[in-house]
Amino acid sequence: MAADAFLRRWFASVTLAEAAGFAIPATALGILALLAAPAGVVYPSMVLAGACEGCLLGFGQSVGFGPTVPRARWILATTAGAAVAWSIGMLPSTLGGIDFASPGVLVLVAVLGSALLLSIPTLQWLVLRRLVPPRRTAFWIPVNAGAWALGLLWTFAPSPFIDEGTPVPVLFAVYPLAGLLMAATVAVLTGFAARRVVAAP
């Protein structure tokens, strides 16, 4: 029963926090697009918005963990990881003119993509390893990286149906919905890993 209660709390807190957090960069990107802001404004703005997303995610996860993790340090680590992830994720659209057919570019994309997925759980693990023996929490990194890899697919799902003629209200409805589905996916896939952390002596 206690395990079920933990998973319910984790799913609710992480889903709500991440969905609310993702709405920040989604809204910011929509506004910047409407304003036709230059790349020099878009890039730092989106990294900052992504850091805000990470802050809310960290808060939601700390609620899910309960007293197991120090809230301030967890939120700080998650915020920093999200800022790193967004700084990597915004590079292709910011730089432009990238030849994705080039083998060298493909290798670089693979490296940066891996860094993006590993950024949040790696910094979070640095907090966990101070609380629980590292060998008992090493699974946190691959589990979370895999969860984000699957969850992020939701944010790409609307792309084939969105173009310059899509009404703005539709954009502001579709992407938050995609963010909610992403948040729920990540929450479900990381819940059991979080429970293992709490159960570790």
C-alpha cells in the first residue's frame, strides 16, 4: 500500500509540475515567433524559459520523493540540467544551415543528443550519490535518459500538422497538450526508479 501511495504521489506531482513547466518555454517560443525575434534574443530567452521548466520539474520531483532528497539542492540540480538541455536543444534552430547529411554532423548530433538526455539525470545523481551509495542509484541516469527520450517524442508529434497557416490559438493548445503527455510519460517511466531510491538503505 505504501509503495502504491508513493507511485500515485510521484505521478501526480511530477506530471503536474512538468506539464506546467513545459508550458513556460512553449508559450515563450510562441510569443517570440509572433514577434519575429532574432536568434540572439530567442536563444537566451529559451534557455532561461527551459531553466524555469527545470525548476518546476525539480520541485515536483522533490514533492514526489518526500524527505528523501534535499529540496533546494534537488531543484538547483534539475534547473541547471534543464538549462543545459535547452541550450543544446536550441542549437540547430539557432545556428541554421546545418548539413544533417554530413557524417561529421551526424556524429556531433548523436553526441549532443546524448548530452541533452543525460544532463538532468546526471546532475540529479550527483545529489543522490551523497544520500545513497552510488552503486545503488546508478540506474537513475539511464532510466531517466530513456524516459526523456520517449517522452520528448510527444513534443515532436504535432510538427507534421503545424505550419505557418496554423491559427495561434491552436498552437497554444496543441503544444501544452503535448507537454502534458510528455510529462505523464516521464512520470510513469521514472516512478519505479524513484521508489527504488527511496527504498535503498
